[in-house]
Amino acid sequence: MRIIKLALRSILSFRTYSGINLLGLALSLACVIVIFRYVYGEFTVDRFNHNLDRIYITTQEKSNNPGAVDFQGIENRNRENTFVDLREHTAVEKYSQFVWFDSDDIDVNDCRFNATVLAADSNFLQIFDYPVVSGTHRLSEPNSALITKSYAQKIFGSENPVGKTIRHSSGEFLTISGVIGQTPSKSTLNYDVIVSFHLIDANMWSRTSQTFILLYPNTDYQTANKQYEDFFDMPRWGYQIRYQLFPLSKVYFDKSISNYLFRQGNYNYVRVLMAVGLLILFAGIINYINIYTVVVLRRGRELGIKKVFGAGWHTIFIQLLLENLFMVGLALVAALLVTRIAYPFITNVLQLEQIPNIRFDMLLSCVLLLSVPLLTTLYPFFRYHYSMPVNSLRNFDRIRSGSLRRVFLSFQYMITIMMIVMSLFFVKQLRFMLQADPGYRTEAIIKVPFLKFQTDYTIRNEEESKMRRERENRITDEIEQKMNANPLFSSWMYGDSPNTFREGSFTFKHEEGEFKAVNLHGVDETWFRLFDIQLKEGRLWDNETDDTYRDYFIIVTESALKHFGITDANNDMLQPERRLWWSSGREEEMKTNPPYRIVGVVKDFDYLHLSKKSDPVVFYYSKGWRYDPLMAAIVPGRTQDAIQFLRKLHEETAGGEFTYSFVEDEIQAMYGEDKKIAAIYSVFTFIAIFVSALGLLSISLFDIQQRRKEIAIRKINGATITDIIRLLLKKYFWSLVISFFIAAPFALFAINRYLEDFAHKAPVSWWLFAAAIILTAGVSLLTLIYQTQKAANQNPAETICKE
């Protein structure tokens, strides 16, 4: 108890240093807690499922496109006798078929809402452990449904949704039987409503189905994959396929499989954030040790007297450890309070998702509370344990340079300079990508979905089908008539923008060469004109002539010519590995697979995130489908008028919830993760600078206090304030210079590692390093000059008398 009182008395005796130290450490720990909460959340995706290590998703690979793997459910719609069913493997405990619709409709009290709907069989909720906060977790009846808590609040407000009725786009009325709450960890599968897989005929849903498989415990999925690794024939499909298992636990960070269904993270961003968190923690601990060393140096006489009167090493160690334990404990409490207060900023501005996890918070707090005090105690303890008592008694009056403190200060400078350089470069790379010309028009192009193709699956008989077609024909005719007559738009069509293109997976070959993958898309002449994609040679299609999808004509990008080694594109040919289109009533022609003639070459454009290189593109003729979004180029200055017109047109035709987007905004959204990492790094760099300034304030305060008599004597002998400032700043200047030359190569190495997989890179400019050294030096100089000038302005006589 006596040691505890001594520890508290020591902290209060040096309250200025303790307060500065507490503030710096609390800010550092707050940053560390925020970052590692997010990192922990990224590495524990889907961990709310107790059987996650036994859950697998099936993938499909086709023999005519080897290496191109996508997530696809196991299905045998054509009842092929050669079909090999992986679901029948002896290691499979159960499996679930489901279909995911990212843009479905739910009607509630004559109000239509967009919804992400998951249609699943009864095994789905036996495989997954989604938390049900009210009602039941089973789809007990074909006309029952489960709804997420967040979506229920959107359409029902604060009312209890259990027992309420909603109408699905199929026309079926569904009764909500349960409400699913927030999962304890992030989930890769996103949905608003779960309905029964048997709500609609399974054969209709199966064309976009997926398959989850739960294996028995202690089963090696790779053994099952090995047994099913051979491709098997699908005669009616015209190629061979194979299905394999892929662990759900690896889906979140995997980039090798084509994925439109599951949420995915970016491992490089998580790695950068981990580095930021460790740098902040390192800077905070070094700053704390540096300031605490100053405090211990001022207590040299006290510790020397203790040793003279027989205090053992364990007594001094326990006292120092308790002091640090109290300080770190207070800083940790303050850090947790800061994270609580800053929660809206962290989640909404920085977009660092913070899913509550008490177990992780307690574990992280315990690790910090046990490790940081021990680290900060070791140096001062050994410093005085192995020194002679007489040196400790004389230490207060004879302290001068403090070489170890300068080493610690240099480390702080290095961390600050590295973070500033990398922060500035992240911002520069982001601006480089956002301001880059993608090679096609993006300004003032609006996209509005009107009709939804998936509702066509719900037709049960020919009469309903006829009524649906007549209704959609009326809607399409009305939209076409009003859009053509409206002067707000320079052009319009149905289709999708280049930024929605994925990486290439279709193969062609030139003459006797090998088949090579390209990006294949069906568009018409209007698409090229809408996006102002430049024609380099040849011609575009003519919508008014016989250029239709039935003609074997293609248009390619410049890179496609180089890709296939074509020097003269005039009437040259490319052979697809399989037919691009089919048509009923032309059975003989459908048995052939003729080559396609190149009639035009367009300029290359970037449709992927600029960290990736866009593949060559081959275009075949295809008019936009009315189920695609309506895209329109708005005349300058009429954006709001165009939105209001389209809103009214949507209400008069398709009805339901009106949504729209701009191509320019969609491209900006592609760089959401880059914006987030740049913002995070900038905020934490500012905090690192502030923490370093606090440490420098304490060290300079201590150093100047030790040299007050020297300053007074120099003033009496004629030294000016400028001379004194120059003298005192000399050692800090050299520490800063040495730190810069060490930190700069490390920062350059980190930037190059970050960019190693980028196809488009901003140059690493010299001014990044100049700005870092100037900013660090500026903050340091202002802090030091303030302290030095304050000491230099004191009356020399008073200073000497006090000393």
C-alpha cells in the first residue's frame, strides 16, 4: 500500500509532464484501438457461424475457358446422363441451394421498395447461424419470409414486423415469421429478405442458383476436390465442366474467382492499416518512454537516496511499474472514452466499421495494459539499478545532452516523416486516379432502372406471360416516345456503362494462333456515341442498315489488335471459341461457329479500377435490352430538370421506388477504398505529428530547465536571443536531418511495395519528401522556439540567484 502511495505521489509531483504524457499516450492508444478493431473485423468475417470451417461454396469451371472460375451452383437442368454430382460425395453432411437477387421488389401497403432478396431452401438456416431477434429462424411455410432488422425499420418503422404481410414481385403474399439481427461479425452475404426457395418453381430459379455445402467434421475438402477434378461432358451445352469446393472462410479476401455475389475486402488496405496502427503505437510508446525518462531523470536524487538507505531492486522496480501501470491505465480509459465519443466520425467519415466485440476489446486492453507499462519501466529501472548511488544523487545537477533521449526523439521524427510522405502520396495517387481521363465520356450521363428482368421468372402460364409482355411493351413504347420528344437529352439508350465491365474471360484467336482472353460486350452504334468513344479506323455499325447481331461483324479496341498480333485490321478476322449468339428457327446455322470480320477499331479506354490494366475489348452488335438501365446524356445545365422528368416518367410507367445514378459518381465510387485509406492515413498522420510535438515540448522543457544558468550567463556576456535559440536548436536540427535520411528510403520502399501491383501509378515526386521535412521541422521549431524564447526572456540575475 505504501508503494502505491509513493507511485501516486510521484505522478502528482510532476503533473505537467504526467499530463502531457497521458494525453499523448491516450491519443495513440485510441488510434490503435480503432484500427485494430477494424482489422479484427476484417479477419473474422463470417466467424459468427460456428461451423464456418466446414462451410464451402461450389465453383464452376468450363473446359472451353480453362482457368476462368466463378461461383456457381450445382445444377443439371438438361438432365444429362453424364452429370457428376459433387453433392453426393460421402463427406457432404448437407447442402443448400439459394438464389440471390440484388434488385427485387417488395410491396407494403401499395408502396414498393427495392430489396435484396435471398431465396433459400430449408437447409440454409441450418448451415448458417444468423441471429434471429424475434420470431422463428425457420421458413416453416412456402409463403413465409424472414426480414433483417434494418430493412424492417425501413419499411415498418418501429412496429414489430412479425406476422405482417408483404407482397413479393412474384405476386405472392408472404408472412414475416422472423427478424434477423446484426451478426456479431461482418457477413459476406448481403440481403434484406429471405424467402422460400420453393416459392417459385425451382427450375425457374436455378439458372442463377448457388450451392453451399456443409462437410462432416474432420473432412479434407481438397480430397473431395481431387476426386472430382476431372471435367465431365455436358453434350447439350457443347463443352465440359467441373465443380469444386471453395472454403467460405477464404472468400472475403480471394480475388482469383469471379464474384458478383459476396462482399469482398482488400487485403492490401488491411495490411496498410495494420502498418499505420503499429506505427502509431510505436510512436506513442517511444514518446511515453522519452517523457517518462525525463521524469525519472528529474527524480535521480530521490532514487539515489532510496538505494543509499537499502531499497532493493524489486522495490524500485515495483514502484516504477505501478507508476506506469496507473498512467497507462488512465490513458487506456481515456482512449476508450475518445473512441466512444468519436464513434460517429470513425464510422461515417473514416468508414472504419466498428462492430461491437466485448471479448476483443477486453483482450486488446489487457495486452496493452500488461505490455506497455512493462516496456516503459525496463529502461529507467536498469538505468538506475546499475548506477552508483552517488551518481544518482549528483545526476540532477549534471544532466546535459541525454543521448538516449535524442535517439528516442529521432525515432519519433522518423515515424512522423514516414507517415507524412506516405499520407501525401496516398492523396496524390488518389487524385491521379480520379482525375485521369478514362478514355470515354463520363459527365452528365444518368442511369435509371425501369423494368426488371427477374420478374419474368414468375410467369406461371401463357396468359400471364402475354399480359406481362403487353404491359412491358406499352411501358417501353411510352418511354421511347417521351424520351425522343424531350429536349433535355442529347441521346439515350438501354444498356450499361463501361465502368461496369469486368475483367475479360471470352476467348478468340487470330488465324492459326492460340485462343486468348478478351473482354466481350454487345453494344450498338448509339452506345459508342453516347460515351464518345473515338473511332480510329474503319466504321461503326449503322442502326438503320442490316448491321444486326445476326451479321458476323465485330469492332475491337486498339489493344486487341496488338493482343492478337494484327497489323492491318481492314477486313481481318477473329475466330471465337464458341458462338456468340443463338436464334430459334435457324437450327442449321446454329451448328456452325463462323469467324467474325473486324469492321472498326476504337481507341482504348480504361474501364477497371486504375490499379488494374483493362483487358482488350471485342464488341459484337446488340441493341440494348429494356431490362437494362436507361442511360441518357443530359444537355449542359439541365441536370435537375432531367432528374424530375425521369422521376415523373418512372412513376407513370414502371412505378415503385425511383433510383438513379450518374456514371461519374459510379466511377468515383470505384475508388471508395482509396479515399478511405487516404483519409485515414491523413487523420492518423496529424495525430502522430501532434503526439510528437507533445513529446518534443516535454523534452525541450526539461533540457532548457537544466540550462537556465548557462542561458543567463550567456545573456550577461552579450549573447542575443537569436544566438541562444540557434545554440539550443543545434542538436535537434541534426537529429531531424539524420532522421530524414533514414526515414526517406523506408518511406520510398513502403510506397513501392504498395504500388507493386498497380497498373497506373502516380510518380513519386521530390516535393513529397520536401513537404515532410518542412512540416516536421516547422512543428519542431515552433515548439522549441517557444520554450527557448521563454527561457531567454527571463531576467539573468533572477535565474542565477535561484540556481
